Amino acid sequence: MISSNDFRTGVTIELDGSVWRVVEFLHVKPGKGSAFVRTKLKNVQNGNVVEKTFRAGETVPQANLEKLTMQYTYKDGDQFVFMDMNTFEETRLNKPQIGDRVKYLNEGMEVNVITWGEQVLEVELPNSVVLEVIETDPGVKGDTATGGTKPATVSTGAQVMVPLFISIGERIKIDTRNDSYLGRD
């Protein structure tokens, strides 16, 4: 159990049979009446966001999430196969379980798989990945780093906006949180 006074951004709680993550919180102590905590909660399973108010000191069950370090090994049909780095057991996940992060999965990549009970909630990728550019418009002599950008497709199939001087075959570093180009590797 966790008190509403202990809410912080990122804390996970159980409400109505689902796992919710605290996105925002505000402790309010009005001049008249009792204090309360106004929160914005995001459902970890489906992404819905709701605003909910709790009385100050009200307790709610805290969600016990488990974070497992796994290595992406290969794709088998529609399923992605991950290996637990401690027990060497394989886990198969579908594209909806991984979400849009699937576009950066590269064989041999280590990820964190977050579970609640037996249910996989999300897959956390590293903040940045290094991938090879397999398709882009050719660079032209005189293109500089301060110029514009162009679309490039990397080895996993993701499309990223890169500077004009990047060419096919180069390895680039990409921020997986906002799909932005970070630099050459």
C-alpha cells in the first residue's frame, strides 16, 4: 500500500484491476476543508490518461512490477523472441505488446521487459541505438551540418530525419525516445 501523500512521477499503482502510472501530481491544501492530491494517471496497459483526486493520506495498492533484462534474439513469424539473460528462458511477444518501439529492435539488443504478474506491460529500449543507413537520397558536395534534413531508412526499417551529408552505409546514432538523429557512430 502507498499513501497518496507519497505519490511521485513514475510511481505505479493498482486501481480497478489495472496498473496506472502517476504522470503528474499536485498536493492541494485549500484554506477551507481537507487537503487532497490531484493526479494525472496513465494506464500502462492501454495508454489511457485520466485525472483522479485522492484524499490526503488515502492509501492505494502499489503495483509490484518486475523488470527483467532480456536480449532480443530473432523474429519468428509475427512473434519476437527474447531470452532472459539470467535463466536463458525464451519469451515470445507480439507486436502489440512491444508497441511502436519494434522499429528499433536489432538482433542481440538488450532490453528491459516490465511485467505485472504474468502479463508483459512494456518493453524498454536503450535511450539510443546505432543502426546502419540502408536507403536515403545521395548527399551533394557542399551539404553541411547546418543545412536541412532528409529522410533515411535504417537497417531495422525505421525512418529517421538525418542531415543532408549522411549517405548509405553510414552508421548513425538515434534517440529511441523521440526518433531523432544524434550523430554518426
